[in-house]
Amino acid sequence: MKTFTAIIERDSDTNLYVGYVPGFPGAHSQGETLDELQENLREVIEMLLEDEDATFETEFVGTQQIVVQ
């Protein structure tokens, strides 16, 4: 079992949730609900992992809040 971190945003034009896994090319999807997005991302990741040449370009470290005055 592997665990992946996804970045999730809500598109204000379509009201869809959009998610992607940083550093994993092609690991992105969308859904009308967070549950649908999670399932869609899981399916995409499983499909991508079937390729023995799957590569990760970066490692997700975290997020930071930047204050600008």
C-alpha cells in the first residue's frame, strides 16, 4: 500500500474539485464532490502505477502561508 498527497482546489467557474499529486506527471483529476475526486484520483494513480516506468519528479514537502503587506 502506498500513500500519496494530493493538492485540491475548487474551480470557481465550474464548481468542480480539481486535484493533482505533485511530482507525479499525469496524476490529476476532477470531481463534483470530494469523495468523487478521491475515487477518480485513486483510479488514475492505480493506472499510472501499472506502468513500470512511472517516475516521481519531486517529493511533496508541505505548504506554507506567505504574508504580504
